[in-house]
Amino acid sequence: MYQEMVGASGSVQELKRLSKIVAAYDCSVLIQGETGTGKELVARNIHEKSPRASKPFVVVDCTLLRDTLLESQLYGHVRGAFTGAEQETLGFIRAADGGTLFIDEVGELDLVAQTKLLRCIQERTIVPLGAVKPITVNVRFLAATHRNLEQMVSQGRFRSDLLFRLEVINLRVPPLRNRREDIPLLVSYFMKKIAAFYHQPEREFTAPALTIMQEYHWPGNIRELANAVEHALIVTGDRPPDIEHLPWRMRLDPHFTNELEPNTFLSLDQAQRRHVSLALQQTAGHKGKAAQLLQVERRRFLRLARRYGL
């Protein structure tokens, strides 16, 4: 089922625009971005808007493929090709014939596997394991990685010719921390989906909780955001999700103290919460030591910690 990219930020709008353009062409596309940013969603959008939309979209996770298993699963094998090969298999590439093959985390392939993939992309043929006759395939190749392939090329860990073949078009998916204005839209989107899945009413996050979500650095990107919304819906009961209903790592996040733009000011309440959070982080959650660090009475510190859901 088609799923649109959610976001109104300039970077997402540009990504949507470029995805729509490249969908009309049959070129290879390399999609780069951190883990959890939605690279597969970008690839699916390209496929769904392309002339191949009615044909298969097949995903290959290179982190799960190694050695003989890789060759067999990508290119298929004939009966008797190796011990246990009791029947012929198509492999991912032939399964995607007429459609799109999405090679996720292509940077995990070793050099031998890269060479075989390069030949396949160049010649549009495959040779199943145990066979000798090439088979022609009609597949569009999309690839994604969180790695710096240019750096891997300079280190001799990735073939430059394969990079050039994959990177006819390069799309970069921004991390969530660089598109914070999209967070309320994404929270609303995931709340709607997750509430429907659990047959629960949708709940609106409190303003303080949304503030924390927009300040958090999101190392797991959109995937982590979806998990945070699900976590909040499950633990709230019938109440609106508040700060204390967010995952603990979001409430003890040291990164936000270094993320302010120059000449940006916080409200006194925001600054106080950040000091309390950082003190707890520095003292491994020990409230007495954190109170001493901030030079306030323990009782007052406990009130502040409760107030901010820490």
C-alpha cells in the first residue's frame, strides 16, 4: 500500500520533488541517510510513482546476507547446486523481474559480492548458483546505505565503479533533528496509525511533552519517534501523554544542552528543566547528589524532578 512521506519542512518537500522526478526514469538511485530516517519509504515512493508500480517491489537486506547464502538468495540456485539445494529457487533479482529491487545497506556487501552485483547491473543478466547459462532480467535497482561510501572507496572497501553505477541519482534523507518542524506532524501521523492498530482512541500529547520531543536529538530518527509514540499510548491509560509517559532516555538527554543556536534563549522553565535533567545525567540518576550539584535542597529538587517527569 502506498505511503506518502510525512513532513512540511523544506528538506522533505525537496526530497518529495526529486523522488517524483526520478520515478519517471529507469535509472539507478542511491539513497543515503542515517539509520531510521526512512530510506526504504523513499524507495517505495519512487517505485509506486514509476511505470513499474504494478510489478514487484523486492527488498534485500544486505546485513542478513553472507557468502553462499548471499549468492543463492540474490541470484537463485539450481537443484543440487549445494548440499540441501533440493529444488530450484528464483532469487530476489528474478523475483523482482519487471519491477524494482531495493538493496538496503549496500555498504555491507564484501568486495566479491560487489563485483557480482556490478556485473548484474551492467549486463542485466544473472547466473544462478550451480548454473552456467546467463538469464536476462528486467529490474530497476535502488540502493540505500547509512555508510559514507566515498570514504569506503578511498579505504579500498567499496568499488568505485559500483558506486558510480548505483549513484546515477543521489538522494539524501535528512535526520529528524534537522527537520524538527515536522515532529508534530509525525507525532500526529503515528498516533493515528498506532491508536487504530490497538483499537484505542487517539490522544493528544501535552504541550510540555511535545516541547521535549522537539528538543530531543533523536539518534534513532523516525523509527525511534514512532516507538516513543507507541510507548506513550500504551502507558498513559486514558490520560493525555505527558512528559512522564515518554521513554526514559528522552527525559535524561544530555545532548540537548549543546544544540542551541547562537543567540537563542530559553524560557526560565526550559532552562530549569535542562539543568535538572543534566544534573541527573551527571549523577547517574542519584537525586541527592544531583541536588547537591545544583546547590538546592533535596526536597525542592524532588519537586522539580516530579514536575518535569524526571
